[in-house]
Amino acid sequence: MIAVAVMATACDAAEETPMPSSGTGTVRVDGRQVTVHLPASYDPARPAPLVIGLHGYTSDPKELESYLLLAPESDKRGFIHVYPEGSAEDQGELFWNATDACCDFSGAEPDDSRYLAELIATLRDTYRIDPARVALIGHSNGGFMALRMACDHADLVTAVVSLNGAAWSDAARCRPSAPVSVLAIHSSDDETVSFGGGTIGSATYPSAAATVTQWRDHDSCTDGGRDAPALDVVTTLPGAETSVRTYTQGCAGGTTVQAWTINGGTHVPDLGPAFAPAVTDFLLTRGRR
């Protein structure tokens, strides 16, 4: 288990402390800030799902939670919600070393994949977590990282949501040891991570369609998918702006691959109240069989 310490005050040095046993608590895990939110319904005698939120480049856990608003869903639906911080650049900006395209721009090469796997192991040692429902959701750089975790640690992770992130450019670098359900959400007008793929510096990242195709292949899905009813998850766009395509036929282990396209959406779409329940539905109903 990796070391856990309480957040220090301005006057006190950090001292070792257990994870919170109720409510919301912020600790340091191997030197990084991690916030844990336990729903009031949490019972150590019953396994609970785990959902980990991953912030974007230069963002932080608090900003991510204020954007996604998953803690209220945790309270309603009984999952443990955890949002850690990534590595810090020399100037203090936070990032995840997810793929060759995003976002270790300083060349520090932190092993964030290992860190998150060890964090999951620590949480499983601390709380009664359902191993069939361990999920990650990330925005932007956090979306890249969520998909990376599905590649590297499919033995731990059962479902991921990536909002305006992308997969490895070289699909061969993703070798999941088990099937993982994936929801890839992309904005058609994303000005930062292009819907059609692109480059960050000299490194390339795949398009929205290629990201979905990679995961259809990883999960051995055999059908061309089917359209589901469109969703209204962005407040500043008219009507049900988000188209949904679902792939289930032949997918190994009962997994699902979904593609949501926010038509007219930007890199940081103005998410409405329907977003958090919709992504939570995906994460909690895609437990591994």
C-alpha cells in the first residue's frame, strides 16, 4: 500500500492518518492530494462501486468536481467517488503522463499509470469496493489518462469515460488484459483536441472515430453499432445535441463501447444537469461479467 498522510495545515507538518471513514476527506497519497467522498449509504459490509475522476492539463481535482458534479450522484447512487491530482510540472501545473501525445510536455516521465493502479489498490485495501465496478472518468488530459488506464490495468478497471480525450496514436501500445467498457465523448467543434485527430507539438493523436474503433477492436465487438436516442447534456446548445452510438454485439465479457458526439460542442462544453446521471448510468451498469 502506498503511503497516506493527512493534508498539513500552514503550521503543522503532515502526519500519517487513515483514509476518511465518512463524508469527504482530503489526504496526501504518495505526496499527491486525493479527495475521497463516501456516500452516507456506504456500509463496509457491502461492496460499493468506485468512480475516480481525472482532471485535465493545468486543472485540478476541485475544478474537475465542480465541473462534472459527480459527488451528488455518489450520494444518490452509493458509489465511492475519488478525485486525485496528477503530477506537477516545474512551474506547478498539474498533468497526467497519459500517452506520447499528452501531456508530459516537460519530459519528466512520471509513472502516473502505476500511481493510479496503486491508488486503486490502496482504496480496495481501505474500503469494501466491488471489483466488478471500478471506473474512471476524465476530461481532456484526464480522458487520455482514463483510456491509458484501461489499456494498462484492465485487471483493475472495468469501465472508463473519456470526455474530449483520445487513445494512443499507435493502437499496438494498448494491450488490455481483459475487456473494458468504454464511453468516448467528443465535441465536434473541439478547438483543443480535434474531433478529426491532430497533433500536440510533434506527437499525433487519433480522431474520435479511430479512438472508438480501437476500443471496438480491443473488446472484440463485431457489429456496426446502433443509434440510441440523442441526449441533451449541454445547456448552451439547442435540443438533444448529443448523438449516441452503441456497440454491444460480440463484445467480450459483456462490455459495451459507446460513442457520444456533442454536435457543436467545444473542448469544455457547458454541461447540464443530465450529464452526470447519464455518465453514471454508463459507469455503474457496465460491471464486468
